[in-house]
Amino acid sequence: MNDYLISLTSMLKTARLIFLLVVIVSCNQETEFSKLIAGSNTFDLLIINGSIVDGTGSEPYAADLLIRADTIAYIGRVDTTRINYKSAINAKEQVVTPGFIDTHAHGDPLFGDKMDNFIAMGVTTIVLGQDGSHPTRTINGQEFGLVNWMDSLMKKLPQINVAMFAGHASIRRKARVAYEDAPTDDQLKEMGDLLKELLENGCYGISTGLEYIGGMHAKEGELTYLAKIVGENGGIMMSHMRNEDNDQVEQSIDELLKFGQYCSVHASHLKVVYGKGSARANEILNQLESAKNRGINISADIYPYLASYTTIGILFPEWAKTQEQFDLAKVTRREELETYLFNRVNQRNGPEATLMAGNQYAGKTLAQAAEENSISFVDLLMQIGPRGGSGAYFIMEDSLMSTLIGHPITMICSDGSPTMRHPRGHGTFARMIERFVMERDQLSLEEAVRKMTGLPATTVGLEKRGTLKTGNYADILVFSPGEVRENATYLDPFQLASGFNHVIINGIEVIKDGSILDHRPGLLLRRK
């Protein structure tokens, strides 16, 4: 009996404490709300009756939001009889989250690429200048360098927020470094000066593409020199690492970690090509965690697909990547090249595992295209060459990739563009909700949202974005998780995602009741 009385007393004390906390929070919210409307009680947008998933990974909670201009003015319970508002969204039985941030995207919003694919899957900010290349154009003899490009984009106003990285290979070309050579001392200094200029003009760091022609010949000394400049300016080095194959990926990560002595470092689209199983994934994750424990600020992003996508050149050897090299190799090393292609494709799960794009065989596998032409897949590759298109390559394994996706260190990227023949460009963020939250129950909604909002904002350095907080910019989604659909497929990769009923960028609705509007509220974001 005494034990029962003690237990009952304890329960009453707990209930009383919870009641007092609720009263205190309610009083604080009422005070905050009263102060807010004392200045002005007019707002641009009210979002009411929603469940807030704030981007930090915290539990959802019920609240309303008030938006004034481009900013979240208030989060809490709103007495609608005491305010005026221009428009409202009833978010009953829906969640309200920050807009998604795509840490690795492609496209050129200045020169005509429409960003509907990103907006339709809930992305409000994209990070461009990836894989070592940033936008440059020459029009009527006039060169549009990145600073000019950024200034022009800011005047045009994009559909979506854009954050820029300086491309290592683009800087290399600007400094006239031959792609197979190491830069001279003077060229290296020029590269450093160019990088400083781009960082001073708002780039968030540098990107490298060490598996591609422009970056594959860069040695440690060159990259260390640039990493120090990035670190001195508070930026981050994002890297398409040198080799993502199962037997090379740890070595590639170790190379990236060397530069982590001088600046924050980030492994782009983390994968283990040909690797299998969650145990293998955990070996890679342990390598990253160990580095973090040593004080290296390492992060990584990943896309939720089992096929990669890049140019057909990925199948060719280093000595036959350019058209000039390829033409020479056909004459001087033809048998060696054909043997290499045969082994390389079969190592990558065979010609059935390469889905062609960017040429007359788009939508067909390498095996199908070869059969239709009554030739071997090697002969077909010899016909089209390393510059003859792109492809999706089915070279990853589900349990390994799912383990990487589920780890707290990784965030989500699309590595996609408006024109890419891969579903990740139109479906990535919807796929995360549809498959990993709703179907598989692998991630809680709040953790999935954190991987697509708060974590990438902190990693890149995007101020006042990525979380729902008073004073932050109003990049906001309203949706029902069970209604989100990816829609894009490998054979039909340009289908827009659906289910994101309202998408708001800088306080302006760009999707209303599921329909994309012709608004351009995006900004060029600049690192301060």
C-alpha cells in the first residue's frame, strides 16, 4: 500500500510539473506573440494547424507560422483574430519543414535551365560548381567568368536559391595549366589568387573532380596549397574523390583527409563501387568517424540510387580520355584499348548494366545498342569514343548504400540536373520520403528531414537556412508524407515529383496546391 501511495504521489508530482511547463511555455508564447503584433500585426503568409519538423532532428510539434516578407516572424500558436494576413495555408494533417538543400547539383540557371525539377521535389536551395567545374561561357567573344556569372544571376533572379563553389579544374584552366602537367610556381600562385577572388566574391569553398580529366593529374602539393587558402577563408573543400571503386575508396578518402588538416572537407556522392553489404559500408563509415574523432571536419553526401551517372569516358583508360588521346590510342594501342574496355565493362557488371544517354542510343543498354548494330559492345564503344555520350551505371548494392544513407554523418544530394537522363535529377528528395521513411521505415521523418535541411545548411555554411526558427529565411515546405511520389524512372527520368503541396522560397510560394507557379524568388547566396 505504501509503495502504491509513493508511486501515486510521484505520478502526481510529474503531472503537476508537466502542467506547469505547459503553462510557462504558453505564457512565454503569448508574451512573444503580443510583442510581435505590438510592432505590426500585418503578415504576408500564415501557415496554420501544421506539425512542425524543424530540420534539427527534434520531435515534431504542433504550431503555426507567420511570415513577413522573406522571414519567419513567429512560430507558435496564433490568435488569428488579432492579426491581418494576405494569404494562408491550412496545414492540417500535414507537416511543415524547411525547404530541402541539394548539396551537389548541376545546371545553369543563368543560361536557360529551368529548375522545376528541383522545386517539384521540395528543393529550395541548390549548390552548384561541382566536380571541379564552375560555370563559364564565351558569347560573341566575351568570356563570362564565374564572378561575372554570379553578378548576372543575382540581377536576373533565379527560380531557386543558388550557392556556388569554385571549381578546381576551371581555375586550373584559367591559369593555363596543361591538364597532364603540374602547375609551375607562378601558375600555382595564379590559381591561389583566382581562388581567393572567388571566395571573396561569395563562393563557399572549392570543389574537385579528381576522377575527371581536369583534376586527375593534380598532386598533393597543389591541392594542399589550395586547401590552405580555403581554410584561411573559412570555406570547405568538396571532392569527387579520385577513385570510388571498392579496392580504392579508402585510399581516396585518406587523400581527402590529408586536406582536412587545413580546411573542412566533404566527400561528394559517397559510394563504394562493386562493394557489397552493410559490413562493408560500416568500414567506410568507421574511417570517417575516426577522422572526426581526430578533429578533422569531414562530411559526406549521397544519392539514394544504385546507379551512378557520368560520361562514357568513365569506361576508358586514363590514356584515352580525350578525343586526341583516343584517336592516337586507336592507332598505336588498339588491341590494348579493346582489352581494357572489355575488362572494364565486365568489371562494372557487364554491358547490360550501362544505360546509355546523350547519344542516339539513349534509353538502351550498351548490350542492346550493340546487338541492334550486330557488333560487340567493345566495337560500339570504339565507334562512339570517350566523348560520345553519358550513361547510368548499375554498379552499387542496396544494403551497402542503405547503410551509408542511414548514418547520421551523411546528408542527401541529387547530383542531378534538369536535363540528366537519370531519375535522381527529378526524384531524389521525394524518393527519400517515399521509400526510406514511408515504405522501409528506415529513417524517421525528422531524421530524413535533418539530412536534407539542417545538416547540409550547417555543412555548407548557409546562414539562417535549413531550420525553422524565428528570424530565419522562409524556405518552407508543406506536405503529407504519405502522398509524396518520386515518379521519375530510368526509362522515363524527366517526370516531376509530386506531393509537395506548397513550396515557399524566401517567403514566396513557388508551388501552391501542388501547381508550380511562374515566380522567381530565388537568390544567389554568398558566403560572408
